[in-house]
Amino acid sequence: MAQYPLPKFHFQVEWGGTKIGFSEVTGLAVETEVIEYRTGAMPEYSKMKMPGMQKFGNITLKRGVFKNDNEFYAWWNTVKLNQIERRDVIISLLDEEHNPRVVWKVRNSWPVKVQSTELKADGNEVAIETLELAHEGLTIEMP
């Protein structure tokens, strides 16, 4: 049997035990900063490089607007001066049998931006809202 890469269109997002449908998820990136160092007694005339702190970009989630579904805005409204409800988010890339094959676990996320849909009198597209999350860690698992 031939091996094929997983398609990127079959995924799910969970937070607080609830599975929520999204049309797009971007920003699943982790970066390790580089520390350069050289002592005056090193025989080489170049710096050595060491791994430094990890850096995480914001995650963007997009989905269609549904009547009487304001979960994004309810979460956004928990923002108070330097306090907010933080949530762990699990994003899973699924195979044909709906089993998770790659799982991104996002720790202590919170919304930094909520963007409503664009309104256009002559458009015929679905209304899409966007939620941007800041977080404190991202781990990647392959069950």
C-alpha cells in the first residue's frame, strides 16, 4: 500500500472540552533563538552558536459566523486589566478514520484580537470571523 502525506483540510480544534469547527488555523510555529558567544581565548575566529529561549508566534483561527454563537466574544469579554481567562487549546490533524495524527497542544492561550467579518453589499461569500491567540507554549505530538 502506498504512503501519502496527510491532507491539511481535515482537522479539529478543542478548548474547554468543546470541539469547535474552524475553516483555517495558522501560526503553529515554534522558534528557538540563537545565542552567539566567543571568548577571547578561542582558537577559531568565529562565534559558537547555542540554543536560547523559545519564541512562539500568535495563532490565528478563522470560522464562519453563526447566528446566536458568540463564544469568541464571550471569551474576549473576560479581559480585565492584566487579567483574562486562559485556555489550553488542542489542534489535531486527522487521518481518514478521524484519528489524530499530529497534535498541537497550546498552553495558556488568550485572545489578543477578535475581528468581525468584512461587509460587502455585492459579495456572496460566507461571513468569516477571526480570533488571534497569544499563548505561553506549543508542543507537537505524533500519536
